[in-house]
Amino acid sequence: MRKVRDYDAELKALEERARAIKARRVEQLGQLVTATGADALDLETLAGALLDAVAMKDAEAKEAWRAKGAAFFHRRSRKAGRTAGGNSDSAATQPGADPASGSGEASG
């Protein structure tokens, strides 16, 4: 005899997982704003810059921004590795640490 599936419980679990993922994304975006120093900008300026970035149609400019962002995260991960005793993998092995988000390092 087959076990009856509890669709309500499965749906509730999926909704909870979606909420957790959304909350994690919002937290990571906040960490990104802080890590880049953009938290020094007033909200209107930051929002305007982001709106311009989203509306940007110039693929070359977007690629330049992507490369600059990749270099930023690469530098941060190396810096985090040096502060952890030279082992660049140590930040990734810490529970809850995401070296790309800069959560293991104070900004400033």
C-alpha cells in the first residue's frame, strides 16, 4: 500500500524554504552594500545608481563592471585568507562563512 503524500506539509516546507532563501539573499545584498562602502551613500543616490545600472544597455560597460566586481571579490578572498593565517580555504570551511560576501571580514 502506498503512503499518502501530505501536499499541504510539502507546500508549507517549500514556502518556508523560499522565505529562507529570500531572507539570505537580502542579507547578502546588505553585506555587499557594506563591503563596497556604498553604505556611505544616501539611499536616494544608491537607488539612482542601481536603477541606472539596471537600465544600462551598453554591454561593454556591463562587462567592465562585471570584471571590476570579480576583481573586488578576488582581492577580498585573498585578504581574508591572509588574515586567517595564510590558508585561503579557511574562510570557506567556517560555518556560515561565505568568502565572496565578505562576511568573515570587517569592512572599512
